[in-house]
Amino acid sequence: MEKPKHHIFICSSSRVVGEPIGSCGRRGIGDLIQYLQAEVDDRGIEGVMITNTGCMKVCDRGPVLVIYPEGHWYGNLDEEAIDQILDALEAGEVAEEYILT
């Protein structure tokens, strides 16, 4: 396996049994994960790995994703946000409108 240049972790809202359910799942995260993967593939962005995670505990700003090694946290995701985030990633920039930290 080749080490990815960028690793995108995107919240899928799952939590440990007994914890309250997160909100990303109720906000269409399944469709957004598929959209994100399709956009990365369609754009031919190489060196990107996408991993869905358990709850990232930023529910009030969700859906959320984080990109490493940059450490950029993005929130309030929708398809437009993902487009802008990928545009910024390709340009080596930050999608300021959606940045959390």
C-alpha cells in the first residue's frame, strides 16, 4: 500500500452503544460520503484516502470532515462545500468558508 498524500476522515455519526446518536447521519452523510468519493475519482485526485469515522463530537457543526496531514477541520458540509473543499485541496489552499479550526 502506498502512503496517501491526503487522508480525509468524514463523520458517519456512529457512536458506542448507549451514547446518544450523533447528528451527521440525520443530515445525509451517507450520500455525502458517496459524493465525496465520486468527486475525488472524477477529478482524478491521486493520493487521497477517504475513511468514514465514528462520531467526531462536533455535532452542532456537522456534518464534518478532517483532512490530514494538514489538520483542517471542515463543517456544515453539503455538496457545494465538498466541491469547494476539494478545489482548495487541489490548489494547496484552505476552504475558509467551511473551516472549523
